[in-house]
Amino acid sequence: MTLVEGLRVRLAEDLGIGGAVAGEAATTVGFLSLGAGIEGTVERVDGELPPSDEVLEYQRLKALFEDYAHTMPEASRKRLEAEIAALEPEWSAYREQGNRVTVRVRFDNGFVLDGAHQDVLTPL
């Protein structure tokens, strides 16, 4: 899913937000939760979310394998192939997801959620 400015969206899951504090002792007095199903409008699309550490490691090892596997001793090459194979599921999932972004959403109830991952929103 590609989120764009002006798109109407719905919160797909309950979202808990911080704790309210009061007084000099900074005592927690409450917790705000936005319930799944509230609707709003995307005000801004921020940058792409960075890939996970596993995806970055897969890319690094794959490049190493492609560039230097022919010069490696057989045992080292086989170990590298095993490490790449172990990270293959994370790489496949990353490619299936496509680009993931964060957005700023103004909900119809007046709340604004900034830096929200696109995974918690569904387009209407």
C-alpha cells in the first residue's frame, strides 16, 4: 500500500500513547489509547523506514559472496552460503512489503498522530 497526502485512512489496531504526568513529582495520571477504527486524513508522508538489521546483513553478505566467493576457501564459502540462506526469509519478507513509510495523520476526532508507521493504517 502506498500512502499519499490527502488519503483517507483508518487505524487498523488499538494504539497506546505514552503516559500523562502531573505535579512536581511527575506522577503518571493516565494513558491515552486510540481505538482501532478511527478515521483520518494523511497530512504528510515522511521518509522511508530503514530496513531491519537482518536485511542489511543479508545485503552485506550477499555482496561479499558475489564479489569474493570465488577466492574463498571452500569451508568459508559454505559457511557464508549458510548464513545467507538463514537470512533469506527476512529478505523475502522485506521485498514483499515494498517501501514502508511513516506519516502524519489528523484523525476526525482532532488527534494528530505523527511518525506513524504505515503498517497501523489502512486506506479507505
